[in-house]
Amino acid sequence: MGYLNQALLPEVIITELVFQVYRSGILTQEQRKEIKSLFLYHDLSEENTTSINRLLHAIRRGWLKVV
């Protein structure tokens, strides 16, 4: 059961992170570090990778700000 919770942890973190960023319209330095860490240390699902790529696209388009 512990392994299952460990496997779901990145899913919950990414979902919450994406929600926070879109709600505030800002990606903070701490959130950027968290995204980098998730990519480096976890095998992310295609859905999570797509969510993060959408965040990055929104930043490039100017819809979200990086502080």
C-alpha cells in the first residue's frame, strides 16, 4: 500500500501545482524547482507531462507570468 501512495504522489503534486499556477496566473521560482524535480526523479505519465507542457506553452504565450 505504501508503494501505491508513493506512485500517486507525483500525480497529486502535479495536479495541485497546475491548479495553483493557473489560478494565480504566476509560476514562482519554488514551483519551477518542483517541476524540475518531478521531471528528474519520477517517471511521469503522459497526462502529467502534457499538463506541464501546457503550463510551459501558456508561459511562452504570455498567458502566465514567471516570477
